[in-house]
Amino acid sequence: MISATRPVLVCAVSALLLSAAASAVEVSGITVAERARIGSSGTNLVLNGAGVRTRLIFRIYVAALYLPAKITSGEEILRDDQPRRLLLLMLRDLTAKEMTTSMTEALNETLTPAERAPLASRVQQFNAILEALRDVRQGTQIAIDYVPQRGTSVLVDGKEKGRIPGADFNQALLRMWIGARPRDVELRTALLGVGPGAK
């Protein structure tokens, strides 16, 4: 009896361990989940890709992009009106001013004046959410969730801090990471799940 059940038990334990190992990946020493649930209905998303945002010699955060299904085209992701999450896992402390300045500069670099104009009030709203955080500490998790018809929600360590309407705003925001003119080309490649650094 013991010899008959032992192989079954070993197989079950092995399967459980393999399942746990497959449920997360490691990026720059940070564990990134393979799946995420967003919105009040708990929409299931899968990890599209993850990488590290660096500036000069400093590692700023690990970014992870979640979608309903994996897509390697940035323009296709931006064009599809589907739920998505961009998760930022902070690797260093930042002040609220550093966060808002960085986001504003990124929007200026990745969007034309004509593209920025209709977003001005919502960019101010987004910056106000970031400013209300005061300082962002190493280890903080910032999720930028988009749900069609509900808009973009900003969650800090799982708590919603504000919501901004419009698919166009979320598209503009994501262009900083996966658009044709991203601030960090290597991170874009990783988030799209292509290239040697992709996760």
C-alpha cells in the first residue's frame, strides 16, 4: 500500500512545486507575478513582459505589463480597447516632484503638441494623484490599471488613489513605455516580450 501511494504523492508534490515556480518570474531580483486581476469584475490578465527602467547608471523601477493575451506589437496594444495593467515596482526612493517631473517630461517627449492638448486637464489630474503620494519609497508598488468605460485607475500598494477617464489618456500614458518613441527602448522591448531581455 505504501509503495503504491508514494509515487502518486511524489508526483503531486512535484506538480505543485512546478506550478508555483511557473506562477512568477524574477526581474533584477524582484519577483513579478505571471497573472493579475483588475477591476471590480476581477478581469484576468497575463504577464506580457517585464524589464527594468534605468536612467544613467541608476535602476529606478521594474515595470511589468499585463494584458488579456500576449501581444508583441506596441501599436496593437494601444489600439485595442482592452483591460490592461502597467505595474511599477520601485527600486529606489523618489520624491513626488521627481515622479511628476519625469512623467511630464516623458509625455512631452513621446507626444506631439497636438496630441497633448486635449489631455492637459487629465494630465494635471494624474500629476495631482502623484503629488498626493508625497514620497515614493523603495518597494512601493504602483499599478496603472485601465478598464474600458471606467478609465485609468492609479493604485498604490493595492489602494486606489484616483481614476482618470478616457481611453485616449491611457493610450497616451502607455506610449511613454511602449510607443514608437519610448524613453527607454530596452524596457519597451522587454514589456513587449521580444528580444533577449524579455521576460
